[in-house]
Amino acid sequence: MDFQVLMFAIGLVLVLEGVGPLIFPQKWKKYLAEVSMQNENVLRRLGGCLVSAGIVLLIIFA
């Protein structure tokens, strides 16, 4: 993988992750409070689903 592509992907992730707190800081705080109250197993499942979806997208588009 080219280093420029990797840095572009990381930059894109940072931009997308930063849009929520930038535009809706109050809603973002409520969201984080709600997520922190969830059971650990629910968070693990959510994380596993996100990682799986990311791997599928990488395989499809790589």
C-alpha cells in the first residue's frame, strides 16, 4: 500500500469522526454518555460488526 493512500485514509477517517462533535457538540455529549452506559458485550458486538464491515469494504475495494 502506498504511504500517501494510507495517510489519505487516516485523514479521511479523522475528518469524518470530527464532524459530529464539531456540528452537534451537545448531542455528541449525550450520545457518548448513552454509549458509556451500555453493557460491555453490546459494545464488543458493535465493535466487531464495525471491524467486520470495514474488512469487507477493504476486500471489495482493494
